[in-house]
Amino acid sequence: MKLRIGYELHYLFQHPTPAILMLNVHASRVMDLVLPDHVATIPPVLLSGYHDGHGNWCTRLVAPAGAFTLRGDAIIRDSGLPDPEGTRHWQVPVEDLPDDTLVFLLPSRFCDSDRMLDLAWQLFGMTQPGRARVQAVCDFVHRHIAFGYAHASVGRNATQAYEERRGVCRDYAHLAIAFCRALNIPARYCTGYLSDIGTPLPHPPGDFAAWMEVYLGGEWQMFDPRNNKPMIGRVLMARGRDAADVAMTTTFGPNTLTGFRVWTDPVEGGG
């Protein structure tokens, strides 16, 4: 199947402002693009790009003073199948983990796993190590947090999400990641597009989604504590330690987001 993916972000800047964008499809899905996911701006400005330390594609620009729009609209091929489940279920001992996974065992700004160490072992210490333990974490987080767009907070960390018991998809991911790291399981934050295919109507307004990848059995495997079931039409954009690493836009000056729209829609006849 094919998906039309894209976004339109409207800003108001007080003066010319540098910004870093992370709005492109991840390199692992670039070959699936049918129409490219170029970043377009209104008015046009000079763009440059680079790969960050996690392998994500970043775009640099200077937004002019006044109204400014970021837009992308692409078509990507997708299997049309629900998220796959990994087949390697065992937990890798810390001493055997690859070097590049170790950073995803450490606390980070929004995943304060050091503060959740005792709680994690109290809640999940008796579960079977490996995939069963990660699934127990996802089941708990899925039940524990009440989802609502009105609950969104840019500053909420995993401990606060646990205490407040409310949030959006990033809070589900942060809490589950913090628990996994406290349990010696590498976990990293992911963001991207996620369709509503196969979910009951009415569908909520489009938005970017957050989930996590966990290192089990020698490979990274996807888990989604927010939905806690296989979904169709998931398109990765970026990975990092937490949401601070993969912000859609990072601006270096005051501004106001005046409009926001995201779409992940099946293309008619797009088999």
C-alpha cells in the first residue's frame, strides 16, 4: 500500500531566528519514498542539512521575522501489515551489550531512570526477563496513564508522568523507556507518522506519534505503550534518548506556533 504523509506548521517570529528541523523520514525508510519528503518554506529560505549523532537527518535554516510556514508532503510505500513482533525474546546481559547500546541504558532529560530504579524492580522484578518483561512494562504504562491532548506538557518527565497518571504518546514512551533502562534493558525514543488504519471512528486530528525501540536478543524491536497493540502505517522519522533529541523544530528565539496539521492517509488505489 501507499501512504500520503506530511505536515504544515505555521509560526510567527518576532525577528530572524535560527532553527533546526527534524521533519524528514528516517534513512531506514528513504528507499520506500515514492514522492520525496522535501521541506518547503513560505517564504522560501536557504536550507542546509546534516546527520546528528543518532543518525537522524536535520535541516538548518533562519526563519525571517513575521509569518512563516513549514510544509512537507510525500508518498511512501508501506507493507500495509500490522507492526511485526520480534522473534528474539531474550534479554542480553549488560556485560554482553554492544558498545553503541550502552547510552540507551543511561538516564536522560525526560527518562530519569535513576529515580525509578526501586519502583521498576518492585513492579517488574518478578516478571520473566526479556520480551515478557518489556511487555509487562507496556501493559502497566498503557493502563496507568490516561491519554488526552489537553494533558500535553513539554516539560513532563517520566517520574512526573507516573505521578500525574496523564499525558500524550511521548509520556507513555518516556515512562516505558525509563522503566526498561532501570531494568537494564536498552531503550530508545522514536517519533514519526502513524496512521489510523484499522482503528474505530471517529479518528482524532492528525499528529506525530511516539513509541520506543528496545534491544532484545541482539536486535532493536519496536514497542508502542500508548496503543499497546500492532498498528498499521508506522513511518519512522527519528530516534534518540528521549524527546529532547528528536524535537520536530528547535528554535533559537521567541516565536508562536499558530497552526499545526499532520496527515498519514492511505492513497486511493495505491497498492
